[in-house]
Amino acid sequence: KASKELSHSIRDKIQDIKKKMKKKLNKVAKDINLFLKKFILKQKKTELLKPIRYGLLPGGKKIRSKLIIDIGKIFKINYHKLIQIGAAVECIHAYSLIHDDLPCMDNDRLRRGKLSTHAKFGESTAILAGNSLLTIAFEILSQPTLKIDYKTKISLILLLSKSSGHTGIAGGQYSDLKFEGKKQSLKKIIDMQVNKTGKLFSFCCVAPVIVSKKNKYINLFNSIGSKIGLLFQIADDLIDYSGSTKKAGKKTRKDSKKGKATLISLLGYKNTVKYGDKVKLDILNKIRKFGNKTKDLADTINYILIRSK
């Protein structure tokens, strides 16, 4: 009986954390989506705008943008600047999802609880919409409305470029496909997941530091971002393994069917849960030096892993 009561208490606590975080995420999502809608309205009208909007909006939980806001608070960066940087990140993220879902990639017909972009508009249109979102991200960062100096803008654009291409998301996706059906070492799986997921998270964590010009913290937050990205991917893999399609908004239990190289395939479910807890504690220890200013960041980090429960 005592064990059951404890289990219910933990479950209630998790649900309470999820509820509070959802409210904060919704605020960020609302502001990001408002910026993106206004920005797209100013674009020259083309037939690609419809699939672009479809793949981009309303668009997920906005955890990446929330991290930008959280770290921006530590360095006292203007909220509207952070929202504009977050909007660029969401375009990159949407582009990567549209392309990941393609028949030649992961062949997923469901994304965020609706048909994936290629399933709705066709494969060639989805590729072009994804390509357009990739370039729109850099349009957003180069706008005069982003009130930061040109040198800082160039630094952000350079880092986001590296995070998105063959040294980041694209390279990670290539390894993910190449590793299918083959047993990989722990190091290779982590390297792949850091590229595929972690590099964009690293950008989110480093961008506010670049804007603040507190360059001595860049390496620290780059490392924190990589680990947060790994934690996010671990949570995603756990959701795929044990979650429902309805909850995830995409088809689950597909990793094992495709022979994906994941920590679960190497370590097993329980050991992956333990590994995720270890990664989370490592991140929390790294941010502790910033004191009370990291409360929102710590809450977001906790939520990333809790969402798999």
C-alpha cells in the first residue's frame, strides 16, 4: 500500500511539473508563432508558402526556443531579440523534420499529430518547402529588426550554418541512416545523436552567450547544449519505445523495426533510463555555478526527460 501511494505521489508530481512547464512553453510558442506568421506574411507570395506554413506552424513544443529564453535570462538579453533568434531555430528544426520524414529518409507519414508535409503535398514539394525554411532562418537572423551588431549577427549565422549542415543535423541524419541494422559502439551512437540533435541545441545555448559577448562562457554552454540535445534524443527514444502514437504525435515503436542504432538498442530500456538520469545530473551540475538565475533552465532540463514518463 505504501509503495502504491508513493508511486501515485511521484506520478502526481510529474503531472504537476508537466502542467506548469506546458504553460511556460505555450507562452514562448505563442510569441514565436506570432513572429513567424508576421514574417511569412511579408514574404513574396508563392505557391510554396502553403506547405511552408503547414510544416512550420503551429509547430511542436518549442523546447529549443525555451532554452534560448532561459539562457538569455541568465545573461539579461532582451526578450524580443531572443524570440527572433528562436524563430530562426524553429525554421531550421521544421526543415529538418520535413526532410527526415521523406520516403528516402525515415518514411514517416505522421508528424505533430497530422500528416507529414510530403504526405500532404507530395515529396518534391516537401523537399522544396524544407529547403525554403532553411534559407528563411538566415533571412530572419540577417534582418535589421534584430537589433544586434553585424559582427554578432555573422557569428550567429556562422554557428547556425555549421549546426545545420554536414557537421551537424545533416551529418547526423546521414549516420543515423547508415547505422540502421548494424551494431554500433556507445561512442558512435552518442556522436551521431549529438550531431543529429545536439548541435542545434548547442546553438540555442550558445546564441545568448554570443549576443551578451560573454565569450568566456561559450565553450561551457556549447558542452551544456550538446548534453541537453543528447538528453532530448534519449527521451525521444524512450517515447518511441514505450509511448503511444497519440501522445507522441508521430508513429512509435519504429526504431526497433528499422534497426535504428539507439542507446536502447545497445544498453536496453532500463539502462538507458539510468543513463538519461546521469546525463541530466551532469547538466544540472554544470549550470549550478550561475545560482538562482538558472531556475527556469533547470526546470526545462528536468521537463525534457520527464516528458518521456
